[in-house]
Amino acid sequence: MLKKKIKNNKEIIGVFGLGYIGLPLALNFSKKKIKTYGFDTDIIKINKLNKSQSYLSNISSKEILKAKKNGFFATSDYSLVKKLDVIIICVPTPLTQNKKPDLRYIKSTLKSLLPFLKKYQLISLESTTYPGTTNEIILPELEKKGFEIGKNFYLSFSPERLDPGIKKVLIQNIPKITSGITTQCLQISSKIYQKVYKKVVKVSSTQAAETTKLLENVYRAVNIGLVNELKILTDKLNLNIHEIINAASTKPFGFVPFYPGPGLGGHCIPIDPYYLSWKAENVGIKTRFIKLAGEINSSIPKIIVKKIKNIFNKSKKRNYKILVLGVTYKKNINDLRESPGIKILDLLKKNKFKVSYSDPFIPKIPKLRNYNLNLKSVKVTTKLLKKSDLILIVADHDKFNYKFIYKFSKLILDTRGVYKTDLKNKIVYSFN
Ligand code: SAJ
């Protein structure tokens, strides 16, 4: 049944969660002329998409329009699930306040789907989560409905891999890991993903696929923590960590460069490792690297603000003016989730600095969980640069004119290593 539909490109796909992961995925299936519906609980997103408007910096409205011509549309009507053959879940997996896995979105999506599920459908979970989620949270609900997994219903886990803000790597060129509860589930899931991805990598179980994804992100968090710690050390030794990393990068094997920054942001890297450490604790294992990297990475914003306080606490002048350049969690995107830039703005304000920011992607900082900064992005003018006591580079967007900034600034704290030279002795490199 389902196999035949897939063979004839007649399957109907529903993508649940139209964020950084779900929307590009839905558009890619549409591009292949596969009937695709996008589901989301955010009506604003739904309306924008149905008016061919994009809300992601790396997706153009033209792409939405093109997908709509291929039959894509967005909805929050879950009863349409009964029309679907393939259900792909790309909803967020945040942490609770005490850094435990928060599966509320997976659970609420599943609950909304259940009444409309029918035989011969495939559910593929893509949300990053701890090993065992697919088997322990989704599988039992399907069996309670009487489905026989692998026979008249299929279930897989296939982690998303997308580097937000990097336009040059096309989604279809990123190898796609997939798995299944049974061989049949794996076969069907692979056939679906082969329509979009050039390379589909099959692994032996959903737990292996879940863990693969976590390894990829823990690897990043730990290595970023390593260079952030080495930055503090090399500052003390009066060495330039960026020069050292670039020199080490000439090693043609066995070394992948990571760079120190203002801290760790995004909806994945600061969060995913705690899904693995939580699972480890459940089986009595202490994952010390994860915890240590988390401590180091989350300490950086405070270290930077302490440095700024040290720079100014010698002279009498009060409420120094600090201009923060870039507040998103990394360059060239419009995402503030877990952004160290927000933490730094908040700490600067609490320490009585007169703070302003400029970010071409963030015209106004919205109210965020734990922060109400009430700031609007300002234009980087000669006047503003001249009257600012310090320029703090946090997200090194390519759109900034760094030459112009250098020319008219008094002092620049460069957390991203943007400036390779400092002829006028304006750059503060050290965080100590
Ligand atoms: N960062 C550093 N130094 C580095 C690299 C990153 O400080 O050398 C910081 C960034 O500024 C940012 C944070 O780490 O604040 C996370 O950046 P990231 O690029 O590592 O992660 P994301 O969340 O933007 O995207 C990642 C994907 N990125 C890359 O592989 C480069 C990938 O790990 C995942 O596919 C994706 O998250 C996901 O959805 O899991």
C-alpha cells in the first residue's frame, strides 16, 4: 500500500513543526512535487506561509510561493492527518528549568495526531532527543491503538542536520541518518528520505540514530568549551588564541578548528548534551565532559562583563556607553534562542552601563523567557561610534562594516576574533 504510493510519488507528507528544520524539509519535499502539508500550532506562522511570506532569514518568500504552486499549504487542522501517508515530527525539544529533557511538544503533537491515525502510515520523529524516546514514548501509544508496527504501521527516527545561516550547503547534500523499529520501517523511511537526500545512512536501531545526533552536538559543545577555556589561558599568557587555532588548522588530519566566542547559543548545542547526560544518569553513568563544557560555555558572558567592568572601573566617569554589535546566537541568522548576546546585554544593564545594540537581523528585542530588555536596534553611525566608550562585538554578522567601525571607535572588545590586526591599538582581545 504505502510502498506502492511512494513508488508512484503519490504519498502525501505532513511535516509537524515549521521552524528552522521543519519548514525547509517541507519545502524540499514540495520541490520534488510530493503533496506536502505543513502543520504548526502557531497561527501567525500558518497565515504567513499561506500568504507566501517567510519568517526565516534563510528561506525566501519566493521559495514558499514555489512550494505552494506544488500544492504545499500550512494548516493547524489535525483532522487532515487522516489524509496523510507520512508524518514527520520536527518539534522543539527544550530543557526544563532544571536542565531535564522537556518532551511536552513531542507528547502534545502525538496526542493531537492519535485520533486521526490510520493503517499504513509512517511516523518519523526528527526532533533531537535522548536514546529510547521513539521506543518508549511513541511506540506504546501506537500499539495501544492496535497497530502492528512494521506490518500495518511504520515508525522511524531520523535526526535533522541543518546548519542554520549557512546557505551554501543545500539540505539535500547533507547525508540523512535514518532508522526504524523494524526492517520494514527502516526500508520505508529510507525510501521517503531518498526522494530529498542524495545520501541516506541506515543505522541499526532508533536508539542508535537518536544517539548519533546527540554525539554530533555533544562533540561541538565539548570542543567549543575546550577552546573557550584555552582562550582564558592564552589571554593570561599574552597569546592570541585565533592565531594558534589557525596555525593548528594547517594540520591536514586529526584537527578540526573551533573558535572561542561570547558563549554558546542556539536551540541545539547548549541543550542537546543535557539530553544525553540525563539518560546517562538514568543508567548510573556520570558524563563529566558534558557538564564541564556546559559550565565553561555558560560562564563566558559573565567573564566578558567582568572584563568590561575592569576596563572602566579605574576612572571616575559613570554610566559608560557600550554599543553591542550583533545579539543573535551566531552570525548571519535572526535567532535569539539561548543567545549569549541577550545574557550580556542584561548583565551590562544590571551593572549600570548605558547599553545600545545594533543587529541587522533583530530590529527589536522581543520579550523573552527571563528577559525583558525593551531595546531597539540602532544604526551604526560615525556619531554613535565616537560617543560609545566601548564597542562589543558579539555576533559577527557579515553585514557590519568592520573597517568603518574600527576607524571611528575608541575601544573594541572583539569576542569573535574579527580583527586580525590592530594598528591603532583599539582592540581588547583578552577576556582577563
Ligand atoms: N560556536 C562557537 N565556536 C565555534 C562554533 C560555534 O562559539 O567554533 C557557537 C556559536 O556562536 C553558537 C553556538 O556555538 O552560539 C552553536 O553554533 P553551531 O553552529 O555549533 O550550532 P547551530 O545550533 O547553529 O547549528 C547546529 C549545526 N551546526 C553545525 O554543525 C555547524 C549542527 O550542529 C546541527 O545540525 C544543528 O545545530 C542542529 O539542529 O542540531
